[in-house]
Amino acid sequence: MKRKWAALAALLAVLLAASLLAGCGSAKKQSDVTDKEMVGKVTGESRNVKVGEEFAIELVSNPTTGYEWKMTGKPDAAILGLTTDEFVAPESSAAGAPGMHVFRFKALKAGDTNMVFEYARSWETEKPPAQTHNVSVAVQ
């Protein structure tokens, strides 16, 4: 009877070890991960506006986590002018509730331009942003 239990325990140990080794073989090492996989969530949008029109890009933000939105790819200054760049606090009084980072622009002349916004912590310079938001604007 003891031999049967010992044989069963040995068989279970071998199966467990085999399943663990199989899982390790499929796991990626840090050196195997490409830059594209390391980049956070990427979103985008297109806007069509008329000369003289004002519009806003509103991005959910929670500076209590250390993350902030920064415009890292600026639009053509002859086509769009940035009028305000502000954080709007949440209406909720709950601790850690997210607000909105609002970038307001005015269309100055006809043309196409692009903007890139990145959500990152200022001290984590070696890490890619947690989120990137690309905006294409066509002014008519």
C-alpha cells in the first residue's frame, strides 16, 4: 500500500514539475520584449474644425498617482494656438478620484496638423508613458 502512495506521489511530482517547466518556456524575458510591447495604451482621434473655432482635448487624469498629461508633439503654431492647459478637479470628494486635463485650442488658419499627448510620471524618465493619445486636426 505504501508503494502505491509513493508511486502516486512521485507521478504527481513529475507532472507538476513538467507543467511548471512548460509554463516557463513560454514566458518572455525582459530582453525578449520589443519596444512596441512595452509602450502603454495608445489612443487617437481626428478633429475637423473651421478657422476661428475653439475646441478642447479632454483627457482623464489623476495627478494623485504622479501621472500627468504633457503635450510632447506640438501642433503647427501657424494652424492651431493653445489657449489653455489646465487640470479640472473631479466633482467627487472621494480620495483619489480622477479629474480631467483639458487642453483648449483655437484654429488660426486652414491646414492639417498633429499633436501627441503622453501620460507619464516626470521622474520615470527611463519608462515609456503609460498612455499616449494622438490627435490629427484638419482646419478648413
